[in-house]
Amino acid sequence: MGDESWQTHLEVENDGLMRIRKHGTMNVDAMIVSSPEHMAKSSDSRSISQLVNIASMPGVVGEAWAMADWHFGYGFPIGGVLATDVNWGEEGGSISPGGVGFDINCGVRMVALECSIDDIPNLDKLAGRLNGRIPSGGSGKGGLDITQRELDEIVTRGTNAMVDLGYAYEEDMNSIESNGMLETDNGVSERAMNRGMKALGTLGSGNHFLELQTVQSVEDNNPHNLFEGQVVCMIHSGSRGLGHQVCTDHVRTLEDKYRNRDGVWQNDEWGFEIQDRQLAAAPVFSKEGQSYLDAMNGAANFAFANRSALTHRLRQTLATEIDVETRLLYDVSHNIAKIEDHVIHGKTCTCCVHRKGATRALPGQPVLVPGDMGTGSWLLEGKEGNRAFSSSCHGAGRLLSRSQAKKQIDGKALKRELESRGIRIHANTSNIISEEAPDAYKDVDEVIGLTNSAGLTKPIARMMPLAVIKG
């Protein structure tokens, strides 16, 4: 995992940034969207050791980044952003499944309802209907009934296939990152496809949710025509078991290609050295690298389709309670690797940008940042001059592990407390409520403030939760 010698190389860059100077095996500096006060609140330094480790990845360029919501993950820290030069070496810099994660293209979409809270006749009834019609939990039960051919189309064509199947509006695609489709030859394994067959249109468990919210405040610069008191819906879900299996398939293949020699993991075929086996990577243009990228894109397409299916179910449920227009404001990915052009040290570099628990934040692009079910969420926009490969945080970020949260927080008492504040909670178990409690997360407003101070985003609107559906 690495030691904590990085602490002697840590310095404050400005109000929202800290830097770890290159040392040891690091090939580049590491940047943390943080402040000394924010750093002091983190009880787990392992994630910063992971950040130091990824700064030594083969072909890394620029700087290794940890967004303000960073916490411990598989190999890479969650909230980690890393770019490698695709023209580095003989077959390009490294691409690592650990730098994307197991829930490929887990992401968030925001649907604006053209109404205020006062226009909904019975919010409790609507929340109950949503809970009954939005399948949640780890099993994947309740997914849409699709054929193998339709699944093939979905994995290959993403949201385009959902439009053809009648589960999405054509105009939705303009409001989805990459227009809801990444190029793939569908190299997804049979086992992964089987795991996706029954999961389309299901939320999943853990931190996945569907949440009705009300717009609490809007900045003067409001390009999305939101208004205070407006009802919106955030949906947070990903590629379900299909994406998890894709990651598992390729992690196993790549980890088997490395050998530990004096504490360093080495691959003789490519001449790669990594500091943690969980960082197992291949050159982006190698057979293994291209195979992973192709399968990852297929899983990402399934995730786009899954959020489209959930939106379809949302729209169907709304129609039973209220006559209201809905508009997809945006759908943003996290847990993805993309080939992009970025200017590094004054020169354009074609990079493989890993964003694990981080979102793209191009200038003017909406960035969706859910907080926790008792606090609030944010709509941001990317800023010009974003140094972190046009990236942003993706949430509040965990303070407590799930096991710690279950030990320390009474889920039933928390549910009563939230509902006394008018926040309707629908969850399968009290353990889920404990794991996802506000006290288990960082302060989302502080995370947003640091992200803005670092010059990555600007705030547009803040939302408050009304009703939460969780697995």
C-alpha cells in the first residue's frame, strides 16, 4: 500500500489545493482538493497513500489528482483522477480497471419537473408509488423484460437503443455525456451479459438512489431555467452486475500478469512497474488494453441505458399522480476512462483520463453532485482553466466506512429524525439508512466550496431532499 512519507512532502498551494511534491517512485506531483482543516477531518490516510501510488503509473502525465470527496478505494482512491499519455512507450501509457472501478459508469442524472412542490397534490402518495415502481436492492429483481438481441443493442448503442425501444426520448440524448453512447464492438463476456439481462431499470443498493428534491437556491447566472421551489429528481445508478463482472474479468486477467519483486509489482512483457497489485494495468494500445476499453465502453452504454430506463419508470409514475412536463437537465458519468486531448505544460497531449468517483467538468458543462439524504445536493458547471483534466468531485465523499456507520448510527432513529424534518425515506433495511447517514459523509457544502476555490467548478443551484428511494 505504501508508507506515509508523503506527509513530509505536503504543502498548501492555495485556498482549495494542496500538493505532494514528487518523491520516491512518483513520476509526477499529486494534487489534493483540500485544505489543512479538511485534511485533518479525514481519519483514513490510506487513500492519500493510494494517490501517491497512482502518481507512479506508467505513462502518467500532468499531476495525479484527488477530488475533495476522496476516500479509500480499490487500488485508486475514490475521487482519483489520473491521465496517461496514449503515445508513451511502444503501445501507450497505462489503462487500469482499478482506475475506473467495479461500477462502470456509475453516474447521476437530473430531471427537472416543470412544477413546484405546491403543485404536487400528495407527496407522500407519490413517494410511495415511486418506491413501489422503482426496483431497488442488490438482487436486480424487477428489471425490464428484454431479449438477448435487445441487450446486445443496448450494450452496443446505449441510449440510442433505448430511444428505439421506447424507453427514452430522442431529445434526451443531447443532455447526456457523450450523447449516451461510447464506441464498442461489444467485447462484454457472456457471464457479464447474463448478469445484465434482468437488471435494466433497477437502482441497485448502497449509495444508489432516486431522490425527489426541491430547488433551495439558484445563482443569478442560471442557464438551466431553474427556479426556487421547483421540484427535480436525481437518479444515481450504474451498470449493475454487468459492469461489475466486466471489471472483475479484466482485473483478474491483468493482476495475474504481475509478479511481486522486492515489494514492487512488475510485468516483464510491457516493462510496467506498479506499487500495488490492485493497480494492475496494460498499455492502452495492447491487446489487453483495447479489450478492457472495449468492454468498459459496453458496460458504460448499459449504465446510460439503465438510467434511461429508471427515468422512463419515473415518468410513468409521475403520470399517475400529476400532469407535469419533465426535462432531462443532464446525465454525467463517473467511474469511466476516456481518450481526450488536454494541454499539459503548454503542449496538447492525447490522454487516457481515468475518473474514479470523479466527473467530467468541461467549461459550461453541468456537474451533478449529490450530497447525502439529509443535507443537500448541488448543480455546478465546469470552469475554464480547470487544471484537473476538466474534472470535478462527484459527491460528498465518505467519512465512515459502511461497517463503522452501522456500528455507530441507529438507522431507525435516523429515519424518524429525517421524517420529522419532512424528508420521506424509503429503504429496504435500517442498515442501509445507517450506512448512508449524513454523519457517514463529509459536509457536501465544504466539498463544493473547496472545489470552487480550486478553480474547477462554479455553483449554479442547491437542492434539498424531499423523498429518498434507496436499496
